Amino acid sequence: MSRVCELTGKKAMVGNNVSHAMNKTKRRFNANLVKKRFYIPEEDKWITLKVSTSALKTINKIGVSAAIKEAKSKGFL
């Protein structure tokens, strides 16, 4: 499974490792993802999402139901 946040769509970026001699080699900056279970009281069930830590902060602020609704409207979920 790819390393993509299911709520925000964040994924790995590509960049360079730069040595002291300014040699550049390709590297990946992975998103900070965690697998987390959330309880949705409207549907009375648990769901498991792979979300970024910034999405966790958003869920804590607006709630899981609102965050899922917003992700569906943006086409991520």
C-alpha cells in the first residue's frame, strides 16, 4: 500500500541528499503517517485510517465526521 494520507492526500516528495562537497543524490521525503482507529458515533462503528500527523491535529480540532466529510468532498476518501 502506498504511503499516502487518506484524509489530506499528502504523499512522499522527492529531493536531494547534499553532501559537504555539494554532491547530490536522490532521496524521498516520506509523509509522517500513522495508522489510527476512529469511532464514528453517527454510524456506530470503528474505522481504521492511515493519516498524517497534521490530519490528526485537524481531526482533534473539527472532529472525525467533519474531517471525513471534507476529505470526501475533495475526493481523497
